[in-house]
Amino acid sequence: MAKKKINIILIIVVLGLWGTVGYRAINRQFSSSEMILEKENQHGNTTINQINKDTFKLEKINRDPFLNKEFQTAVAVPRKIASHSYYKPVKKAVTPTAPKSDPNLHWPALTYYGYIGSKNEELVLLKIDSKVCKLKVNDPLNGLIVKKRYKDSIEVSFNTQTKMIRLK
């Protein structure tokens, strides 16, 4: 008997909610447009305040806020690349020798991993002295320029000299 009373009360509450929703939907369709005109006139008198951006300068923090210790100047240690990377190196590191004409000119160690090609541009994946870089063709990076890209190699220019780096 108690369940029957609870079910009747719940049915009345649900019918009341749906009736309210239906009444509001139908009332909006058939209501007069005078109220809409009044609301439009009220919004025409409001002014908009412009908010100016706040700029500030970030300063270097000299201490660790969590440990309350001063920072020490650390020497950058090259990190080892994870072995689970998405691409595998195709060629081992090339250690070029200095040219005979200029003994002070030292080529960096270069490894050619491949390229990423699209309709607009070509990116060459190149490891320069243990740092992997994405270079566009004919864009300089520390005096190193990738001149041309072929199927199995690239032509690299460093200062005034040119070398070919090949895939294995």
C-alpha cells in the first residue's frame, strides 16, 4: 500500500514538471512581441567598459621557494635520448675531420635521421653534436645549412664547405 502512494506522488510530480516545461515552450511561441521590443530598447542604453591588459616583467628567481635554498649554477649535461622513441636512427654519428685548408674549422658531429615532408615544406631530422634538430631546407642553424635533400642523403654546408651525409 505504501508503494502505491509513493508511485502516485512521483507520477504527479513528473506530470507537474513536464506540464511546466510544455507550458513555457508553448507560451514563448504564442506570446506577443512587445516584450521583445522593450528588452531590445533596454540593452541599447548600456555602455561597454574596455579592459586594458596588464603587463609586467618576470624576474629571475634566485632561490628555490620549496627548499628555501639558493640556486646553484649548474653545467648543462646532455641527456640520453629514450630508447623507446618513435623513430630509429638510420645512420651512426659521423665524426668529420677538419679540412686541410683551414685547421681551425671543426665540423660538428652530424647524424641524418630522415625527413618529414609535406606539400609546403620539408623538415630534415638531424642530430648535431648530440642534439636532435628539425631543420628546414636552406635555413641556417649556427652556421650549418641544409642545402638539398635527396632520397638517401642530404647536402650540408658549414661556413664555406659542403659535405654529403648519407643514410645506411
